Amino acid sequence: MRNLNEHNITDAVVARFADTPNPRVKEIITSLVRHLHAFARETKLTEAEWMEGIKFLTATGQKCDDVRQEFILLSDTIGLSQLVVAQNHSRSAEATEQTVFGPFHIENPPAKKDGEDIALGAPGEPCLCVTQVVDEAGKPVPNCQVDVWQADAEGFYDVQDPTWNRDKMRLRAVFNADAKGELKFWTIKPAAYPIPTDGPVGAMLTMTKRHPMRPGHIHFAIQKPGYDPLITHVFIDNDPYLDSDAVFGVRSSCIGDYVRHEAGTAPDGSKRTQPYYTLNYKFVLAPEIKHA
Ligand code: BEZ
Ligand code: FE
């Protein structure tokens, strides 16, 4: 087909994908073309603006490396990540809600045992996390794998240190909860922090007068065969950014009660010489999603 114009080009492009063998690939690429063309028409996109978009996406790719994922950050800051998460994990009111994964998880973090400290000297106030994993009926889910990661009290993940290597991992660990689904560990109380702003996503936030802050939180990923893998956060109650999270990840059910205590004997029996916090939180797993 030749002599295409602004009115008939979309159908011509879609037709060019007609022989795509995989029906799902065909559906996605066809829909993407239709929506992109509709966007260009609706906004009457100019060539200069389109080139700015190309430059922005190029810079986003160029910012990515083994530990920096600027495309995930972009998806997170335009709410696409949380939309995809939400539509794939609609759960009962009892189950803990799914939230965005974020870019700071590391595969194979250090394996730790119940009661251990994952802070390893990171700045911040000590916090004892006492958790339990149950099913929707409230029955303990035994021996699940619990993966934990968080920023320090200054708002940085270990991987953001330019000298970071796998020997410098802290504030992250993988545990096995016990036969009652219970797990406790020491860490530090998290604080609100900005998502990385030294790349094109930061420039986009500045240009649109958006702040980059996330309310303080600890990330949890919990797995057990037979259940939908849970990826969630436990946020700090009363954090000023709970209603304006830069990545749209806050769910009311994911706000924890971080309680301050004076020095003394902590619930795990350890003697604390300084004030500390406790967080008690129950995770409720939803059944595995069976795909047709
Ligand atoms: C995080 O909480 O680690 C995070 C999530 C999305 C974007 C940036 C950071
Ligand atoms: Fe985080």
C-alpha cells in the first residue's frame, strides 16, 4: 500500500502485522500501534516533540546498567507498574495487597536465620520486625521464603554506593519463616527517601513539578508453593508522603505500626542500651492464580 495519509496509515500498519503467528504478540503489538497513533493524533504531536521523546527514551536506555534500571523507574513514576501489578493480583479483602517491585532488589541476597540483624551497621534506629505469614483463613503458612530489602535511614540502598559489590550487601536478606509462619529479625526503622533523580526520570519529575519522594518502607517478597507470590511493602505510619508516593505504591493495608520503645529488654529477650522500634506485621497470602 502506498500514498498513505494521516487518516489511513494506522490500519495499514496494523495490517502489516496480520501474519504474526503468536496471537498474544499480535494483540499486544496491534493495540500498541493503535494507541500510539491515537496519542500522536490527539496531541497533534510535532516532529520536534517526537524527537524530544526519542531523545528521552534513548537517555533512559543509556542510564541502565546491571544495578540501575531507569526504564522500571519510568514505568513506576507514570503508574504503569502499579497498574500492571494491580490488574494481575486482584485479591480478597483479607489478603495482603501486591505492590510494585522497584529496582533495588538483588537476586540471591545473603541467607540469614531467625533473629539475626540485617542492618550490619547501616545508619538508623534499631527496629525488631516480628512477622507471621498466614493464609486467608488465618491459618499459619509454614516454612515460606521471606526476602527482605530496604534503604538506610539516609535514604540509600546499598547498591547505590558507587563502590558497592556483593560483599557489601546490607539491609537485605532471605529468610525461612518457621513452622508457624513466624519470623523475626533486626533491622533499622526505614525513612522516606527520593527515588534516583540523576537521570531522565528525575528530569521529567523536575519539568512536571513532581517530588521524587517515597514514604519510608521495608520491601518483602514471600513465596510458598500453592500461593500467589507476594511482593509488598510495609510502610511507616504517619509518613508525610503516604498520599503522594512518587511511584503510586501505597496501600492502606500495607501501613505498619512502628512502635518506639525506651532502652530495655526487647520482645526477643535481647538487652537494648538505646531506644528501639518494633514492627509487628501479619502477611496474608492469597491462593496461587491458576492460568488457563
Ligand atoms: C523502591 O521502593 O525501592 C523503589 C520503587 C520504585 C522506584 C524506585 C524505588
Ligand atoms: Fe524501596
